[in-house]
Amino acid sequence: MGDLLVDVVREAFTPTTAAFALAAVGLNFHFGLTGLLNMGQAGFMLLGMYGFAITVREGGPIWLAVIVALAVSMVFGLILGWPTLKLRGDYLAIVTIAAAEMVRYLGRSQNFNSLTGASTGIRGNEFKGPFEDLSPFPDRMVDVGPFAFHGTRSTSWWLILVAWVIVAIFILIFARLSRSPWGRVLKGIREDEDAVRSLGKDVYSYKMQALVIGGAVGAIAGVIWSLGASVQPDSMGRPTTFWIWTLLLLGGAATIFGPVLGSILFWCALVLIKGLAAMWIPDTVLSQEQLQPFSLLLVGVTLMLLVIFRPQGVLGDKRELAFND
Amino acid sequence: MKRSLGTRAMVRALVVFLVAAAAVTWLLSAQSTAATSQSASLTSIVTTDTANHAPALGSAAIADSIAVTEVATPEQTAESDAQSRVLQNVFNGVVFGLLLALASVGLSLIYGTTGLSNFAHGEQVSLGAMVAYFFATDQPVSIPLTPWEFVIGWPLWWAAIAAIVIAGGTGWIQDKFLWGKLRKRGVGVVQQMIVSIGLSLALLNFLQWWIGPDRLRLSKAIEVRHQVGPIQIGNITLMSIAIATVVLISVALFLQRTRLGRATRAVSDNPSLAAASGIKVDSIIRLVWIMAVSLAALGGILMALYDSGTKFDVGAKLLLLMFAAVTLGGLGQPYGALAGSLVIGVVVETSTLWLGPDLKYATALGILIIVLLVRPQGILGRAERVG
């Protein structure tokens, strides 16, 4: 029981949790502020990690790799937004989900094996080096209280520090932007597009800006995620996007700390459910390999119940619902 | 939908088809000249090799469709071989399109009557195949959270019918306890869409939990293949084509000729007006749900037979193809979904001639994006403001 508690708390600050929180911040620009239904956030993440990992592998410096990741995802956002932002909301949903899947199919295709490594992806030791060389922490396991992580390698204290600092920076940016005149226009678009248009604002351009910025934040999230694991196209499929949606709605869309709270609750709950199920439900009824689908089944049910009964999430304001038809 | 299949719409669909056909033949001629020029320079190579180097050119990976019968000169072989491969792929595409249409017609009907883009429709396809497997397999199966294992092992016909009935039941349950309630509460369409995403995630993982992650075979029978001209057709495929065609025609007749069908189209056109003229909108929508998920289940079963295997996530992979087909045909237009599915099916199958088979779904998604760019209302949709 004690071990499980440690595992749950540990999950609250792993780089994965930070990466998903950041991806949800990006989605918050789309959905929370502007009401855009981006169902392809995983595609933005995947493009970001490809941009980063390939640049580093080919010998580019880290700053260039980050710029490439941002640029690739921004171009992706522009291409996606161009045909769809003038159409009804669900068209954007269908196109983004299709485009994200297309990125995944192209990434795992044998045709681009030399560039993307096909379905095996890009292994960690091919692109993590320069980032890990920057680490000020020792190159061994470091225990802090009950939590043991490596100092610099892979899922390390160094990555945890960097990841959460980046999350904090983007939350600050989000908070400032959402209260700026620019953010108020986006909220206006969310509430009533025609009203904003009648005030002389270029709605299409504002939506495009939101889509591109949110996608770029998603790309950074992808980079953080890949630094903790590896570049793996199949881990960025549709379920990933749906998880990001679930945790954003759980924390509360259009709120400042909603994405972080949602991500922490989501990942801790997953670990807790798996731990408790393994402890209490006998193996004959629910075997070890059935635990994963079982807990993800609960994620799906949670998403449904949330949207039906508490669409504003934990932190949200019922008057500020981002659902708009 | 005043006249659901106007002449202009027909002409439009025909034009798209002709353009697609022209493109295919053009690419075919380009390919076969490339093949002949290649083989002309390699005349000394033994004739059996010509059959092997053509796939390297086009990287077509249909394993069992390479049938070399008679060999005269290398040039002729390469040409007729490439041609028969294209024909085979177009044929496979039409079959795939018909089976896809079974699923996407339902998706389109649901969209038309309720405005919901149902992201859980893919899982309805898998559900049909999985339940059919559950009844038909001679392996021990069990129900989740119960420790008992048992063997059912019904013949495939029975299993398929039971699966379709059960799937229809899930449609009824869904509409009665979920979608109907949401509509009554006035929950918005976007919110309902996200609910359907949650449902798809839940169903997908439920199926994996229940049936397991392995690839399954519905039928152990080995397919007898016939050679019809340049095309190979299996027995089971022929049966699937027949069933799919009959079902699709009866759906069309239902929509076109019966009172209920007319009421369905009325609801699809304008729900409030339909309600005002005495149509029970809610029961029509319930009927549409039952029909749509039964069709999806049938599609899943036939697809499992056609692919000679199925998996818990087969529908999730098809969902985007369905959306592509439905968007191509015009959201909410059942006949559009049919035309769109055929186009998507042919494109997906013929694309394997030029691109690797791992990219075949990507081409369909490319089409989806291009359609939205050029003609967002689809082939059969009316030109109206969709923004």
C-alpha cells in the first residue's frame, strides 16, 4: 500500500505528466480560448519530436532543433487551418484527426525509413545526448526522499526540472495572453463569432493565430515527451489526443491551471486504478495484461461523464463553457 | 432533401467517377510503358523474372494476385501483368468500397438526422466482428469479470445474425439511455461529439479487454478462388459482394419508397418541420440508430471475412476512411456516402500500386483534406454555406 502511494505521488511530477500538461495548455489555446476542436494534438506533438530528434541526429545544435520543431508544427497548423477554419467546427475536428493520423502513417512508413526510422522510430541515444550533456546533475541515480530517478539520463531529475520550468513559463504566457486584448477577442470568437466579426475583427486570422500557437506549444510538449522516452510514431496515435482532451476537460478548459491539475489527476488516477485493481481483483477475473485496457476503459467512461455532467471540469466556470455550436 | 437524387447530383458523381477512372488508366499506361521499357532492356532475363520485377517497380504488395499464366515475350508479359494487377486492385477497391459503404451509410444517416459526427461508429464495426467471433469460434471464450470459460462454436451464419441483432440492440440502448437523454437535455452537438469520442475510447478498450489483442479468424474455411478474366475472386468475397449489394439496395428502397423512409429523409432535412407535420422525430432517430449500428456490424463481419482476419481495432482504423467517404459524398447524404465509399475504396486499393501498402490509408486522408479545400459540401451535398 505504501509503495503504491509512493508510485502515485511519483507519477504526479514525471516528465510524461509535464508533457501532457503542456500539450493540454496548447489545446487550451485552441479549445479553451477559441473553441476550436483540434482532435490532432498528438500529430503536432509527433511533428515536434520528429523535428527536434532529426535535427539533433544530423548534428544540429539544440536551439536549432527547438526552432525546427516549432517551425514544422506551425507550418502544419497553417496548412490545417487554411481550408477548415472557415468551415463549421466539426470539419476542423475531422480534418485535424485525419491529418494527425496521416503524419503518423507517413512517419511509420517504410518509404521514409532513413529519415524517421519507420515504425521503430528514433531511438533515444540518437538524439538525447546534447540535451543530457547540459545537465548540471550527477550522472548516476539520485534518491530524493522515496523517489529515485537518474540524475541526467532519460527520465531524469534534469528533465523533470526543465519540463516543469517550461510548463510554468507557458502557463504564465497563457495567463497573460488570455487576459490581453488579443485573448479577449479569442474568447469573443468562442462565445459568438458573428458578434466579433461585426466589430470588424478578422475572425479567420485570429483563429489561425490560436491554432498555430497552440500547435507550437504541443510540439514543445512532444519534445519533452520524447526526451523522457523515444520518438515512437505509434505512441502518438488518436488515443493520445483523446487523453489530452480528457485531462483538459477534467482540469477545466479555459482555466489557467486546469491543464496541470488535469494532467496530474489523470496520470495519478491511472496508476492508482491499476495498483488497486492488481491488489484487490484476483488474477483469474482480471489478468495482468487486461489491466491496461480496463483502466483505459475507465478513461473513456470518465470523459463521457465529465462532458455530460460537469463540462466545466474541476476548476472551470460554468458560464465560461467552451462548447459552442 | 426535396429530390434526394437530383440529376445534377448524378452528373456530378458521374464526372468524379470518370475523372478518377481517367486518372487510373493514365497512370496505368504510364506504368506499363515504364515496365515495357524496363523489360525491353532486359530481354535476356528468364520469363519468370518479369513477374517478379514488376512489383519492385510499382511496389504492389498483393501477395496472391500475381498470376502468370502464359508467357509470350517479356514485353507482353509485363504489360498484361501490370494491367491485370491494376484491374485486380480496382476490383478489390470496389469490393472494399461496398463493405465500407455499409458502415458509412449509417454514419451518414446518424449525421443527417441528429447532426452528430459519431466517432464511436468505428467501434460499432469492430463490435459486430468481435461478437460474431465470440459466437462462432471453437476456442474457449469468456465474459469480462466472470471466471467461467465456455465454447459456443455456432455456425457462422447463426453467429453473424446473432451479432447483428446484438449490435442493433446496442444501438437501441445507446439511443434510449444516452443520446436520446442528451438530446432531451439540450446538450450541444459538439459536446455530444466529445461524448462519442469517450464512448469510442471506452468501447475500444472494452473489446480489447474482452476478446484480447490478437488477430482473429472468423472462418476457418479456405477460400476457393475463381479466375474471371484477369481478376481472381474468392467464393466468400462473391458472397460478401452479393450480401452488401442486396442490403444497400434495400436501404435505398427503404429510404425512397416506404413511409418510414420518407419520414427519415424528412427528419434529416429539417427536424422541426418534420415534427410539426406529425412525424415522431424521436422514434425515427431511434430507428436510424438501430439501422446504422446493425449495418456497421454487418460491414465489420463481411470485412473480417474479406480480409480473412479481424482485430479489436479494425473499426478504429476504418473510422477515418468512413469520415473521408462521408465527407466526400456530402455530410448527411446516404447516397453520397455510398459514392464516396466506392471512390475511397478504389483509391485506397489502387494506391498500393505506387505507394507502399503501409501508406494506403494515408491517401484516403489526403483526399479528405483536398475535398474540404475544393468542395467542402462533397459530391452530392448542396452548395450552401457550411461555415
